[in-house]
Amino acid sequence: MEKLPADRWLEQAVKAHGDNLLRLCFLYLHDRQLAEDAVQETFLRAYRGYGRFRGDSNEKTWLTRIAVNLCKSALRKERPLPLDQAAEGSYEAQFRDDTVLQAVCALPDKLREVVLLYYYQEFSTPEIARMLRLPRNVVTARLSRARARLKTDLKGWYFDEQTEAASE
């Protein structure tokens, strides 16, 4: 299959993956402007490297890997605001109840990363392992630890909500 010219590919890639990458970057960085900058830089780097992209992974995996690396670099430079202090009108305001999101964002970086890629970006564990350059069993173990921690942190959250709704 013939590759598209870089400018046409970029236009299609932004349409196909831009929103997902923005959500992912926001969940890493907790700041809409930083997330937008990371996505813009992701597409700029992908555009520059498009001629070298061999297609060993799919386009979404390649772009996500670039975005994750940029977010990690940004996090090394400065820690993001906690979600409850992030700017008003940002993505977390779109969630009616952000309890789960808060719990995910409170996870340690290594656990949060695999949760975001698995549940929010819908990558498989083998894809995540390739993307993060980790053995598959490490990704599986991190997902398991994250689920256990979230189960503990969110215990009673759904049940309590159901009980409150039933008593009204």
C-alpha cells in the first residue's frame, strides 16, 4: 500500500486521532493548555518523522507513544495541578461525576499510565507492552495492581450512589 503525502496524512491523522490524544494528554498533565501543546508537538514530530515511519505498529500506537513521551517529559519539568485545582472549563468539567477519574489520576504514574492506555485509549496489553517497551507480564501486573487499588479506593462509591437515588 502506498503512503499518502505527508500533508494529507497529517490532516487525516489529526481528524482521526486528535481528540483521543488530547484527552490522553489532559489526563497525564491535568492542564488543557499543556495538553494542547503536547498534542501539537506530537503531530509536529510525527509529521517530521513520517518518512521514517515503517508501519511496524499502527498509526494510533505510534502517535500515542510520541504523546506519552512528551507528557512524561513535561511531567519531569513540572508537576501538574491536582484535578480539583485544574482550570475551570477544562475536560474534567465535562464529567458529571469525576470520582473514577480522580481515583485514576491519583494512582502512581506507572499504574495510571497503563490504565489510561488500556481503558481510555483501548490498547491491548501487547500493544501497551510494545509502546512502553516493557514485558507483557509487567503491563499485566501493573493493570492488576491498578484494578486492586481502584477497587479499594472506590469501594462503596457506586453502591452509595444507588442507595441515595433509591431513598429520594
